[in-house]
Amino acid sequence: MGADPAAAGTPARLAIDGLRFRYPGPDGFELALDELRATAGETLVCIGPSGSGKTTLLHLLAGILAPAAGRVRIDGDDLTALGPAARRRFRLQRIGLVFQEFELLEHLTVRENVLLPYLMGLGRDAAAADRAGELAAATGIGHLLRRRPSRISQGERQRVAICRALCTAPALVLADEPTGNLDPRSAGQVLDLLLEQATARGATVVTVTHDHAVLGRFDRVLDLAQPAAAGALR
Amino acid sequence: MSGPLLLALRHLQHRRGTSLLLVACLALTGVLPIAVQLLVGAFSTRLRARALATPLVVGAPGSRFDLVLNTLYFRGRVPRPLPMRELDALIGSGLGTPIPILARDTAQGLPLVGTTPDYFAFRGLRFAAGGMPLAVGECAVGAEAAARLQLTVGSRVISDPGSLYAIEAGYPLRMRVVGVLAPAGSVSSPDDLAVFASLQTVWIAEGLGHGHAPPAEQASTAVLRADGENVVLDSSVFIYQEITEQNAASFHFHEDPAELPLTGVIVMPRDTQSATILKGRYRVADDAQMLVPADVVDEITGFVLRLKTFFDANSALVAVATAALLGLVIALSIRVRQRELQTLERLGVSRGAVARSIAWEYGIVCGLGALAALALGLALSRAVAVWWTWI
């Protein structure tokens, strides 16, 4: 895969070099990405058929998986040089994640779900609580903060997940099929909201999707089915 | 409140039914061992405390357990009575102060205890109202007995007839309450639930003495036989059922006073040497035995504690089984919550924080289960202790 010419000369928020990953076993899938740069506030969408490694790439960027070789740097910090515990901590502080199934905790209120990273590791923070309130208001769920996820709609659930991902003011937001569980109308709204709120806060967004109708909303498309063209600016 | 604790509480609230069921299971597992522990502890302490406060007991030969339980706790029956002459012999020895006890009958379902005023001083019993039953036909009642039968000074208590078909047994005797005892202590004592009267009163209640109009005033048909001073009357003679100032003089005993029965005698030896002499005398006696109540009670509690050892072993096995089941429940719960835990991991939550949250959750469940078991065990032991009021 080639370098990203569009990012050349701009301070890279996300920098990938010589990334190699292979699942164990004789038929294990292999992912290779030589170079990728993304700047603050830039939005990338990763497409490709099932099994092409989209989710694996997100997991490598999040530090959930450790690569066999290569480096992933976020604001200059080498994620691949960290041990498992440090990678978790880094992820909690600097990376926001949005999942297809929202992955909200049903026993917590909307507000507690948004503040989950603080409750479970980053510690109580008044500024974070204010930020959670602002994000909820900006995404239109300000009136739902006391409700449980089971009492709100699918679209509202994904907004809660977006607020949770952005609450820590992350450098990088990784979204895995964030609209896969939503109807087309809600999908467009939620995606716009994610990109708008993330870029407004200077976060780089990497999204994985199957939905080619939404590609136009992103700055760049990374097609894992065409390695030669991967990383090319569209 | 820490985040892991908040998450644990929220999860417990969310799965309220399951959490309560788990707490209830743990509580039910723990309630019986706790109740038994408390009961056996209370049983041993109270039994022993009263035994330690009673230096020596004399009674007819037979079961030492029956003699001690009857003389100290007014429970059960002694197989044979002890004649009054044994009390006279003890008084004559000058080696201690004997307090006679006659406790084999009941009055309105409560132990009827014949004794002397020395007993009240010996047990340190105080009167909440009235005073000692000094005259024949009078009685004093324990605090709980008074409460249970709603008795006050001036009330009447009726002795229970021994048997419906025992025609030689006495008629029920109406006894006048002249004293109500204050509670004997913070915990229930046998004295709280007894009716105390003089030995003469209890003998009359047992049918060993009676009062009726003089033979000269009886109809001639009632006189079966007249032999000097002894007049045999038939059952048509009216027997007084309450002893009053007017009829008190008519009460009499036909039996030899030295043979009138006692169930036991509490002996307070003058000193250690006197105790040793008394023990020596009774060791060789055929018609009476002397016991140290503390030794007998130690034997009884020894049996109980030995039985409790088996119960404790069973409780330990149940505890191990419960712990294993709880472990299984936690393992299954973690499996069911795999997705939630995976989400926390993917967000970057440390394994320690996740473990703390789970530990809080099951710690709270176990804590609540233990507290509930303790509360229920305490309540159960109290309920049983009230049932066995004398313990």
C-alpha cells in the first residue's frame, strides 16, 4: 500500500508505518499497510468486502490487537511500543470508539454510559461532566440523560455511543459500521453528527463501513480491496 | 463513590430479582448454623451460670441429670422423692444451709415450686410487688409468670390436678398471690416462670394434706371408721379448695412429717471443709446422693457440644458447597456478561477495574447475605429461646 500524498507536509495526528498483522494458523488472514498519514480533524472511511481486514485495521489502530511489525503513532506516541495495560490506558484516554451494536451498558443511565471512561479509569472530572452535558445537548439527547438505554430508540442509542466516544476529547475516533444498525434516514443523521462533532473537536476519524452511499461525507476513502489504491484521496 | 462500586450497584439494581435470590440463598444457608451457634452459646452460658451459682444439690438416688435439671431449672421429674428427714439431717449436721425444693407439679401450666424464704435470698430475687409467701395457701409468682397469667398481688392461682383418673390426688388448690417477683436478670430465668409457695402449700396441692370441717360436724354417714383420734371419712366430705384465715386451722397432714417428700435440696456449705465432709458422707450413702451441679451441667453441655461438632462439620460442608456454587454462579454470570466485559475491554478499561467491579458486586451480595443470615439467625435463636423460656 502506498503513502498518502495528501497528508505530506502536514503534521500527522495518525501515522502508520510498515504495519503487518497475521492471524495465527495456516489460513490466517494477513494485513499489510506500508504507510498512512492523517491530520487532525481529517475523516477517513475504510471500505472493502467482508474479510478484507477493515475491523482488524481498526483494532490495530485502537491497540486492541498488537501488530507483528510496524508502528502506529498517534500525535507522535508510538502505540505499538506500549504493553497491553498501557495500550488500554492510552485507548481510554486518547481514542474514542463507536460500535455497530452501540455497546451501551444496559444497567447504567445514558449519562453514566457517556461518562463510562471516567467512571472506570479516568476518575471523576467536573469538566468531563460538563462536556458530557454539552455533547448530549449538541447531539439532541440532553433530555434522555437519566434514562436507561433500553428506554430509548436505536438512533438515540448511537448518539449516546458517539457522546461516549467524544467525551474524553480523543485525538482519534474509530467507528466500526456506526450506522449498520440504523435505518437510512437515521444513519445519515448519526453519521453527520459523528463527523461534525468529532471534527469540531479536532479529532481524526477513521470509519469502517459497507455503505458506499455515505462515502462522499468523508475526506478520504481507504479501499482495502484495492491495495494499490488504498490510501488514495478521493 | 468509586466507578467500579457504582457499576456494581447499578448491576445489582438492574438484576434486582436475581440479586435478591442470591442474597436469600446465602442467608438461608447461613441462618441455621448461626442460630445454632447462638443458641448453644446461650444455652451453655445460662445453664452453666445457674449451675455455678448452686454449690451442691442433694436428692434421692437416680439420674443425676434429672435431679440437677429439676432442682435448678424445675424441669422434668426426679424418679424418687427425698424424704423430709434428709433435710432435717442436713440442718442437724450444721455443715451448711439447706434449701428444700419440691418441684413436681404445676399451677396453671407453670412449675409449682415449694421452698422456703431462704430460696429468694439465695437466688437474689427481689419483689416487684408484695412479698414472700409465708403463710399456707399463699404464693409468689415470677415476672414472666405474672405477665403470662396476668397476675397481680391478690390474684388467685390454681394448682393443676395430677391426673384426671388419680382419685387419690388432691383437689385443685386456689392459692393467693402475695408477691410478684422482679425479672431475675436481663435474660429469662427459670425463676421468672415459676409459682413459688411454702412446702406445706405444695403438699396440700399434691393431696398430701387437706382441710375440712371437724369430724364431729360431719354427717354420721360420712364417718366410715373411728379409731381413737383417727377418723376415716368417706369422699362425700367437703374439702376446702382455698386456704383462708377461717379454715387454715383445719388443714392437716396424715403422713409422717419426716416422710413428706421433697424433690431436691440445695445446700450452701459453710465452707470448703464442710463441703468436703458432706460430699464424703453422701458418697457412701445409699438412700441419697449429693451432686455438684456445675459438674453435671458440664456433662450435659459436653453432650450438646459433641453433637454440635457434627452439626459444625455439616455446616462446613454446606459452606464449601455454597462457596463452590457461588463460584459457579459468578463464572456463569461472567460468561453471560461476556459482551459487556468485552465492551469495557475494548474501550480501554483496565482488567483491575473490571475485576474490582465484579468483586464489589459479589462482595455486596455476600455481605448482604451474611447480614441477613445474622439477622435471621439472631431472630430465630431469640424465638427459640423464648419458646424454651428457661434456657
